[in-house]
Amino acid sequence: MARPLGIPEGAGLHNPLHAIVRWREDFQRMLSARVLESRLGFRVTWYLGALTLGCFAIQVTTGLLLMLYYHPSIPQGYADMKDLEFVVSSGYMLRSLHRWSAHAMVFLVFMHMAKVFYRRGYKTPRELNWIIGVFLLLATLLLSYTGYLLPWDQLSYWGTTVGANIISSIPVVGANLRFYLLGGHTVNANALLRFYVLHTMMFPLLVIVLIAVHLWRLHEDGGMYDLDKNGNPIVPEHSALAAAGAPIRLEEEKTLSYRELLFREVIGIEALTVVLFVMGLLWKAPLEELANPLHTPNPARAPWYFTGLQELLHYFPPFVAGIILPALIVSGLFFIPFSPFFDNVTTYDANQWFRRKPIRMLIAAAFILVLGVLLVRVHAWDALLPAFVVAILLLLSTEPPSQPARGLRSWLSSRPLSFWIMTLFLMEAVVLTAVGTLFRGPSWAWVWPWRG
């Protein structure tokens, strides 16, 4: 193996200069590689991964500054929030930027995972990176949830209480998990201190480690490189192969270097930062009155990224809405990359199992009947509406062999079963979150937004 440039001939293997030069050359080698613009351009990726990383960087920066003014105690924590809003210079802006970037990060993580899923970026050899992405999604939700309590106002106190009650519905271990999370049976000073430690130390370190492994696997899997005719990533060593008489032909397609890609992503992060600054100026981070355990607001809302679960709790028992359904969703995200049935069987292939039209119509009618019975019995029309839409689209994509599908119908029939599972999940998440956030009032009754 050739000695890296700049390493003295007599340098030992444990010389730290050796490692520094090697890391520098590896970094320069990575930056000199080229990627296909058709695979990593803005129109394809929307730079969602880079924007998510930018939100996390804003979170870390503003969080460190907020820690200088915050004490995790009662009622001093709430007094510190008041000081940030009225005493500390630009304190309200700092807190608003931290809050809105947290919401943006949760939203962008969801969008990034959906984009990767629909582009089938979880397939070989990227299965491990997809699993790491799922853990990053869960860690992001926990990071946001633990920070929700720190202002110690009515909004944060009761939102955290709703989330803790969902955890307690887990059979056998739910009550113990809630006790260890809160440091007691109620949301009190112990819970505030534990959430502060989790939010400022444990979960940020976990997210940093996961992001580092995520980016490393992205580099190792060759997912960001241009490919040669054999499907191998094009790296600077290819020039040596070409000199040795083994030329590698590049695809005749526009490429860009990592430097150009990073420049574009930095511009995108700066634009996102400007948008978040404007949001912080126009909409201050909310701060209600001091938390009062004896006065329950009506309704007591969870954070918006958990209002979908809260909406399900309105219709189903806590064990079903808070444990079984989320567990099925998370298990599906973990299981799909390793399931050739869901990933390779298309709608057209599944349709071949039911060649006779009466059988197909009977199955569709039974499915719609079951959904209708659930609608009448449970009255969960908003939870069942996405299932109706997906059922109609599936029915639209199934045609007998004598009538080949065209246009939209042809595109729908070529989608794998995993496409329909993810589409149903995303539609459920959007509908339930929108209903729980915008259309629920006192006693969780239906209220039109324009009526207050």
C-alpha cells in the first residue's frame, strides 16, 4: 500500500500526523468525485437531507445560547422564558428561531424519508442506511418532545402530560416507562430536570452519532457518486485505471462535483435560515401562563406531530391508538426493505391472482363494506377517509387483460405494494394531524377554524 503524500518515510503507524494527513486526503478525494445531476439535483432531492441537517445545526447553535439563560427548575424555568421574551436583547428571536427550526426539522425528516422511499432509495445496498434513517426519525421526534416541556407553561405542561399518558397505555411495562421518564407519577420538577438532560445531552449526542453514521454509509454505499458502465462509483483512482489501459467511460450526462453540490446545499440552508428568521419575526414562539396542574385546558393538546395519535385516541382505546397502530407503522418502515413481496409485487402482478372480474369486484365490495361498518360503529370518518381513497385508486388501477391500462391507470398498476402502504400511511398522518390541529375544540368536539 502506497504511503500517503506528506507522510515522512520513517513515520510510525501511530503517528497522529499520519491520521490527519490521511483524513485530509480522503476528504479531498471525496470532494473531487462527481455525481449525476439527474440523481442529486434540486428537482430530484429538493436538498431535503441537507436542509434537515441545517435545521439541526440551527437547533444546536440556538440551543447552546438558550442554555446560558435557562435553569431547569420550577418556577425559575418559566421566569427565564419571560426574561428571554422581555429582558434579554433579541431573546424572543432566539427562542422563536429555536422553536420554528425544531418544527421544520420534524417536517423535513418526514419529507426526506418519504422522498427516499418513493425513489426506492432503501434498496440494496442501502438497507442499513434506511434503518438508520428510521432511527433518526424516532430520535428527532423524541428530541422535539423532550424540549416541549422546558418552557413550563400551560401549553407545554399539558402537551407533555398527554404524551406521557399515551406511554402509560403500553401493557405490562407502560406504567414503569412513564415513571422512569417523568421521575415520578406526575409531571413535576423531576420530569423537568430529566427532560432537560435528555433534550440537551443524550438525544443530541444520539442524533449526532446517527447523522455521522448515516453520512458515512451514504458515502460507502456509493449512493452519491456517478456510476461507470459496470455500476461502480467513479472515484479519482479511476484515472489511474485509465492510465493502465483500462479506460472507464462516463455516462454522457451532466455531472457536478461535490464542491458544487455542497455550495448549492449551503445556499439552500442559508435560504431556509432566512425563512425561519422571518417566521420568528412575524410569529413569536407561544408562551402561555405558568403551568398549573390544577387547571386543565380544554382541549389539552399534544405537540402537532403527535396530534394524529391524539385524534386516534378519540375513537379507539389507548392501547390500540397509542401502541398497536404506531408499532405497526414503525415495524412496516423497518420491514419493507427486507420484504421482496411488498417491494417487488406490483399492482398488476397482484391483479393476476384475481383474473376474474367478479372476484375482484367481490373483494373490493367486501373491503368497502368493512370500512363502512367501521365508519358507522366507530364514527372515525377522518381516519377511514384515506383508506377509502386508496381503495378507489386500487380499484381504478385494476383492469382485465382485454383492456390494457393507459396513462394514470397504467402508472398506478405498475406501482409495488409498498407504494400503497406508504401512501396510506402518509395520507393518514396528514389527515389526522390536520383534523386534530385545526378542527378540534373544547371536549375534542368538531369546530370550524374560522369560527374560533
